[in-house]
Amino acid sequence: MSWSVSAVRSRSAANSPRATARSGGRRGIALLDGWKDLCLPVLRLLEPVLSPGALVIADDVDQGEGAPRPYLDHVRDPANGYRNVTFPVGDGMEISCRL
């Protein structure tokens, strides 16, 4: 088994989600912890490289009006290929498994 770790930082064009998706290879985990309105666009950029069984973790999802509603609607819809659980810690964490 080999492991690959990629850090995606939105401030650097070279490390943007689009560049990460173009770099090839499959990814087994993604942590989304940034601007909530960007969770779904970033996930959509990463979906082509997520391995089956990959975990997608979104932080701070239980913030009432500030919740990333489009993202949550996407990952909670079984037609989009995820199984998830909301982990009740702090402001909430959505843990989704790519099927």
C-alpha cells in the first residue's frame, strides 16, 4: 500500500483544487475547512480524483444560517454517491464516504 498526501491551499494557484485534480492519481481523504460557500465547488473539483471509499470531511457545518446548505444537500442526497454522518463536535463536522 502506498500513501500520498496532498495539501490544498486556496491562496496558491499551484495548489488550487483544480491543479490538484489535474495532477493525477486518486485521493483517499479531503478536509474542507474554509469558506463555507466554497465547499461544494471545491468538492466538485475534487470528485473526479476521489477513490471509492474516500472520506470527505467538512468542518463547521452546524452554524445555522452560516451552514454550507448546498454542500450538505449534495452529500446527503444518495444519488450523488455518498454515505455520511454528522459528527457532533464543536460547530459540527460532516463526514462523508464516497461510494
